[in-house]
Amino acid sequence: MKSRAYADPYIAGVGIGLVLLAAYAVAGRGLGASGAFSTVVAAGTVAVRGHGAAASPAVAPYLSGGILHDWLVLELCGVALGGFLSAWLAGRFHFAVERGPHLGVRGRVAASVCGGVLMGIGAKFARGCTSGQALTGGALLSAGSWLFIAGCFATAYLLSPVARRLWR
Amino acid sequence: MTVEWAASVLGLAFGFCLERGGLAFAPKLAAQFYLTDLTVFKVMFSALLTAMLGAFWLDKLGLMDLSQVAMPETFVLPQLVGGALFGAGFLIAGLCPGTSCVAAASGRLDGVAAIAGILAGVAAFNSAYGWIAPFYASTARGAIGFPELLGMSHGLGVALVTAMALGGFWAAERIERSRA
């Protein structure tokens, strides 16, 4: 099956903006992603190390409601399902490792994991990621969210020549 | 509709829009940083603009109470440093946490690898929390907007972001055309 072209980026963006606005109105909060990872890690920590680990100040805030009642975990499950539906309907669902023209599959997987580790740590320090800080907090004009946006893009552009072999 | 259902439905729409815009395809996201495809900026800032202007005007018209929406708290240095670490990771992985999930859900194994990395990063942060905690809690400013911090009205902040985004869209179109 031939895959369809992507939607216009401005239309996709307005769509996301309306979803975010609906979240503000319905739930009094915005969208997010990294917070769900925190909840999953906290639940995993307790499962592996036992209930004694639940008192740790790093995980305790993420154990309040139970993983299947957590707003961000449910939201992120929805994100995955929505992404799958869109890709499948557009004929874009297939198994692949997407990478730059000069990078092998192993190198790309390793880079993905390393980038993920940095994002995990960074999102913890920042108390959110591109969804919870840049979009949700950015649209509310939160000072910290705009500091996050500045730090994120400035660093990515600054390091882009060093990372050139990954993508060009 | 319970709030839990709302979370899943809103997430579904969010993920659908991200994939539609091409943000499950890592090389397209990374191209943002080489200025050959500015889709990330366009999607992100048209979303931010829509939500910001929508919330501002619904609040002005009395249809929504913006003070009831949870504003993320500001921690100046941790958020700058966190943003920098995050930006480096975003460049290397070509995906962010939300788009990693969309990439994985559309069959892309680089998305799965990024998810594994994020989980490991969060776990590493938690393990080191004891000695990270003082910095993590430092330079706290509470839930404050940048207009308030700079002594301007919220409306002026909204106008400035709008002008910056529109200028950015104009520049993005020019840059893409010049590199085509």
C-alpha cells in the first residue's frame, strides 16, 4: 500500500493546540509525556525492590493513585493508540529503524537509547518535556517552561555540528 | 465523561495529530536542527499559539477560568540545565518522549529504543536523587509567568509570543525555500 503524504504542519499544530485547550477546559491541566514515564518507573521500582522503596522521595509523588488511574499514563496510552491509528490509516505503519543515510541500524539504536537517557534525566530536572513544559506550560506563559524551551533549542542547535554524522 | 476517559481520548487525538504531521519519523524531527525541514517548529508553535490565544480569549469572555488551570512551577537553574540535557538528547535520538511513543506505535524500533532510554534515564535520576535533590529544588520561583516576572501584563506577554511565532513562521518558510 502506498503511504499518504503528511498533513500540513500548521493544520496538525492547530489540531494539537485545540486538544491542549480542551485539556485545560475539561481537566484544568495540559498534556504531557515524561510524567507518565516517571509513574511507570516508580511502579517498576516498587515491583522490583518491594514496598520499602515506595517511601523514597524520588518515587513517592508518582505512586499516589495507582498506575491505571494516572492521568498521564492513560493519556500516553491514548497517544500511542492515536499514533497507531493515524499511521495505519495513512498506510505508514511498518516495522523499521529510521536513521540518517550514514548510520547503521546498531548505531541508530544505540543513539536512540543514549538520547533517551539524556531526555529522561533532562525531563526530570525540568519537571516535564516538550509536551508538559514546552507546549502546556509555554501556552500558559510559565517562566520555567520558556527557560526549558530556550535551553532545549539552544543546546540542540549548538551541538548539531557535532551530531552531524547521525543525520546527514 | 470521567476525567480518566478524557485523558485517553485527548491523548488519542494528540497522538493522531503528531503522526499526521510527520512527527513519528525521526529524520524529519532532526532536520529541524539542520534547518532543512522546520516541521517541528511549525507544529509546536502553531499548537502553542492556538492553545495560548484560545485560553486567553475564552478567559476574557468568561467562558473559561484560566486561574483554574495548573501552571507548571518555575525552578530557574534546574529547568535551564534540564532543558539543555533534554535538547542534547532530542538531537541525538531525533525524537522526544511523546513522539517516541508515536514512533513506536507506528512500528519504528528507534522509537522503542528511545522509550527504553528515557525509562533508564528516569531510573538513573531517581537512583542519584539523594545528591541531586539540593540542586533540583534550587532557584524556586513558584507558579509564575514570564510576563509577571518581567513586570509586564499577561496580555502583553501573549502579544509578544504571538509576534515571535508569526515572525518565526515567516522565517521558517523562507529558510525552507532557500534550502530546497
